[in-house]
Amino acid sequence: QVQLVESGGGLVQAGGSLRLSCAASGRLFTISAMSWHRQAPGKQREQVAAIITSGRKNFADSAKERFTISRDNDKNTLYLQIDNLKPEDTAVYYCAARTTGRSTWDSWGQGTQVTVSS
């Protein structure tokens, strides 16, 4: 089992930046990939960025220009840097992990709220 705890959300003005963190614990050796997702009010949850153990990254089209995903293996922490925040980035952001052999994200954090004011 993998436990994930997000932090770093908050209220930010448009144009600002935030770095979200996701601290992972538990059976970390089972993780094959990690990702960030977000869910805006009234919308479905969407994946914004992912990173696999080799370091390869992928991003949703909406995230390619302003989002950066990274990890610190020494700290067992995943990050999401969001620059030039826009009101449409307002959402709850979730961290997820996929364990080896699984095809879906099977561990989730509780989420952190990001609110961008115009």
C-alpha cells in the first residue's frame, strides 16, 4: 500500500505561481508511475501530468506550457509547479500513484485546493 499526502495549495492571484508537493510513503518500491490530476467544480477529474520511474514525463495539452512535474527521490516527494496561474486552474489537485502491474492509478491523496483569483 502507498500513502500520498498533498500540500502547497492555496489562494493565488492570476499570474502567480505555486508548487504543489506530494509526499509518498509505504511500499514505495511498488510504484511504477506517479501523476497529478485536478477536478474543477462541476467538471470531471482530469490528468494533468505524469512521470514514470525512468523519468519520462507527459502532460495534458492544457498543461504543456505552464506545468512542470518533478520528483525528489531522496525525499520521496512529487512536485507540480504551476506558473502564470489562471482562474481556470482553480481546482482540487490530487496526486496519484500506479503500482507495478496495474493499469490504473490505484493510490490517491486527499487533494489540495488551488484557487486562482482574477
